[in-house]
Amino acid sequence: MFNLTDKIAFISGGTKGIGKGIAQVFKRAGAITIISGTDRTRGEAIAKELDIDFIPLDVTDQAACKNVIDEIVEKYGRLDILCSNAGIFPQHYLKDMTAEDWDLVNTVNLKGTFLLVQAALNVMEKQRYGRVVLTSSVTGEMTGIPGYSHYGASKAGQLGFMRSAALEYAGQGITINAIMPGMIMTEGLQAFGEDYLQHVQSTTPMRVLGLPEDIGYTACFLASDEAKYITGQAIVVDGGQILPEVQGA
């Protein structure tokens, strides 16, 4: 089950963290896997490590998004799976946040999702087949973190976008779903320091932090033929993080 053998899968923001975890799982599941990112040196190194392909991409560039999708289709003949995963999360408290801070996060996270998904759907519609998986977050839709109002807005926005997009393409063999990760052990989370890691681990009901591959396994399911009757849905993968009414319960 959940076999992706010979499926053509493209993962944006796939050079580290959750994106790399998705790429690792997809590769093991048999998919022909392509990742993108803005750092060519890192991307090519990860592609070599995982024996997959890398294409540089800035998801905020509409023409670049279309060109990358066209490049994939020209090389492989089709695009079966898109994981729209690229995102940023700089911390800015509201009292100091500038319009530029707000715009940057929402342009990358939300507008970038729209641009890349739109380009992929133009191909998938002709195929009458496709799986789109967005990496959203529990932050924004279900929880909040001080200093991340712009990030939370972008992630909640992705889910609103996903539901309407899923309706538009539901009759065309295309599913559009999202994953809502909790605290996942990525380079970004590690940058907060050991004290923070210990705190979030101790307040997560399962008492462990998730791994990027945990999101990859969920993405693999949503990308599979077995998930053909699921669309417009968001799956929380958080070790029970959002369940307690009181933090640390």
C-alpha cells in the first residue's frame, strides 16, 4: 500500500527540514522525486545524497513556477504529485513588525503556494490526475505563538485556499489536501536552542518531537492512489500537542 513507484513527485522547499523528510520518504516509496529550493549549492548536495533531482526555484516568481513545472513535464512527461512545502518563519512581534515583514512571510508562504499550485494544476487538469499536498501548520488555524502572527495568518490562509481549490478540481481526478505539523525536529526548530527544545518536548503529550519523516509518511499517504477519495482535508501531525486544555498536561 501507498506505493508511489514511478510517480513523478515535485517537492518545493525540499532541501532541508520537512521538505527533505518528504523527499526521503517519497524516494523510498518509489517515486521519481524532484526537489527545489533557493540555495543551489545545498540543493545539489541534497539531490546527490538522496539520488534525486534538484531544480532551483523562488516560489514568489510566477514565471519561474510555470517554467519549473514545464521543465518537469518536458523531462518526465507528466507531473503526478506536488508537495508545496516552501516556507519561512522569521519572528517579529506585532509592535515592531513592519509592512515589509508581513509581506515577505505572506508572499513566500501564501502567495508562493498559490503560484506553484496554480502552475501544477494547469498540467494536472490536462492529465485528469494529480495529488497536491500543502505543508501548513497547527499555528494559525488552531494555535498561536507570540511573534508569529504573520506566519499564523499565512498558514491559516493556506488552508482556506486549499478548501476552495479542492472544490474547483474535485471532479477532475485531482485531490488537494494539507498537513498541519506540530513541533518537528528541523534545523529551524533546533535554532531556538536546547532549552526551548526540552520545553516543547516536555509539553508534547507523546514526550517526543516529531521527525521530518513523520510528515513525509503522511504526505505519502495523501499522495497515494489509496487516498483518492480524500480532498480538501487537513491532517494534524503533532504528537498530541494541541489536545491538552492546559499546557503541559
